[in-house]
Amino acid sequence: MTLTSTADHRKGALSLILVIILVLGWSSPAAAWLFHATRRAAARSILRRGVNPAKLHSKARFGSGLYLSRRRSTALAEKGASSAVVKFKSSRALDKRTVDFRQPTSRSIKARLGNSDLRGAIKKSIIGPKLGRKLGRWGGKQGKVIEYRSAQTGGSNLVIPKQVLQKHPNLVRSISAR
């Protein structure tokens, strides 16, 4: 019988931790949360029953969809300081479906929309409403989530189109509200 040293135990424990991280994946805590600002009554309803696709606003910049922010402050800036903020847990499926339009170019938009009419303003990397609705319709048909730049703070926002939310309701899960 041989006695093992504490250094061997430490190496074994460290290698076990590394294997667990590699198998389960490492995710940063900041990237795991998304925020949605809304009225207090709507926040309570979202926490109890989840997001109701019938309540989504069709006149928004990217059309009907669930609008989320990467930071709480960005969500409040978009909606107003007196709003309640619902905290959502992100998923890997959401990350896989996300298309980045934070620095949009005509080439990246044409790659998605084809040679259709690309009227609609892009000023300081912020997509205007006409082009935004076209991208929202494209995202709904393709099952994609759109990440874009906030007009208020320059932060990062996401929109999950209504069709995507109906097909994949588990992309985000509500956790808490403040």
C-alpha cells in the first residue's frame, strides 16, 4: 500500500474541476441574464404565466416580439425609469439562434434579406423602424433572434420575434421582477 501526497490529491481535484467545466461549459454570469422593462402589472403576469404572445406590440421597431436588454440600465432607458424590470435566464438555444446586427452594414443586411428594397435608415449603427420591421419579419420566418444596438444608450438589445417565441417558448425563462 502506498501513501499519496496531498499534492497528488490537489492535482486530482483540479483536473476533476477542469473536466466538469469542459463538459458543462463555462458561461459568464453577466451574459446569462436578460432584462425586460414593462409596467408592474405586466411584470407580475409574466412571472406567473410567462410571456403572452398576444400582448406583444406590433408597432415596435422590429415588429411584434419580446424585447430584451443585456443590462438592466438599458432596459430602463428604453422604457422609462418608473417601469418594473423582469429578469430572464438565457439559454444556449437563444445564443445559437441570435444574429448580431450591432454593427450593421448593407452587405450583412443584403445577405439576410436578399436584393429587396433596403430603404430605411441606419444611423450610427442604429437600425430604423422600416428596415427593422423587414428584419423582424425575416427573423420570424427563419427562426432567428436579432441582437441590435440600443437607440437610447448604445447598449445591446435583443428581439425575439413573435413567431420564434411561439415555436420555442423555452428560449428564455422569467426569474424575478423589481
